[in-house]
Amino acid sequence: MQTADTLGRGGVQVGLEPGWWGLVDPEWGADGIVYGAVSVRRGVTDRLDVGGRIGSGGLEVLFKHQFTDPRNGGPVVSIAPSVGSLAVPDGTLAWILHAQVPLLLGFPTASGGQFVLAPKIHEFFIRDPSFPWFDTVSMTSLGASVGYAARLGPRFAVLPEVSFVFPVIGAGSGGLFHAGSGAAEFYYPFVEGGIVQVNLALLFGGERRE
């Protein structure tokens, strides 16, 4: 839900991020929820952004480091790790921790927009005393997102994005399990399919170079 390039020292960007998060399984079909979030990012240096997000996914801390020269005007390569947490008051106060490390590849267009491709690794950790087998479960997933940031003004852009991750291995307090195993299917019936996210980020503000 961001472009690959950083904001530059002193740049500030606010994002409104409605979306759909769903589980897709060949046997179960698709099931998901509509959610939303608000993010704020600030350029600390020309190559480093920091920020935060609050919304349906809880609280997140955001980072982005740009490897390519911010002034070269060509393709952009950066890395954007994030970590967040969420408490779920389901009677047992389940606690969720999620983190991801995407590699952002940005390809500018003549109209001032940018295609963004982001292969990623995603980690999802749950602690829930109500689980009958494990009270803690984690799942490591691999995937990618693709989006296009359309520049509609000097300080406004719209970025539709589709993201998919596929869980590959999990671990619980009772041991290790792989995607497709009985334990994995009990907690994550989507392991034979995957997790899909569809977002539309409205980005206000942006680049400032000194």
C-alpha cells in the first residue's frame, strides 16, 4: 500500500487504506472481511522512511529503505519491513503478532505513476488459550503483491493493490507442522489455498527533497 520510492527528508504522507482480506481454499471456497486502516509515513533521510498504521489489523510500525539513488528517476528498489499486533477479545483475549518483509520494485511510467511489484515473506503468530491442541501457533508464508500508483495531482495518488501469500510451514507449542498437515488444516483451513488481500490506498502528501 505504498510506492517503492521514499519520501525524502522531511516528506510526509498520509494513507487511507480500505480493503478486503480473505481466505481462499480449493475445497472451502473464499471467505473474508472488509477492513480499513490509516497510515502516516515520514522521510527521515532521503533513503529512509518511518511510520505507523492503525486500523483493523491493530497497530503497526513501518520502515522503508531505498537502495537505488532517489534522484535517478528510473526503476526503484527498496525494502519495507513492518511489524504489528492486535488483541482479540474473544473471551480468552487472543493475541496476534504479524510481520512482513517485502522487497519493493517500482517501475515509473510516463504519466508520473508507478507499477509496484513486491515479493515478500510474512510471519503470523497467534496466542489463544482456547486452542484445543496448541495455545500458540505461528505460520510462515511466502507471496507477493502488485499495484499501480496513479498520480492524480502533485500531492495525491490512488494505489489499487492485490496481494497473495501462501502459508508454507507452521509451528505450535505442540510441534512443527507443514502446510497440508492435519494440525495446519485445523487452525488454517486455507493452507491448501492462500490469503488474498485487495486494497485501495488513497495517498495524500508525498515527496520533499532538500
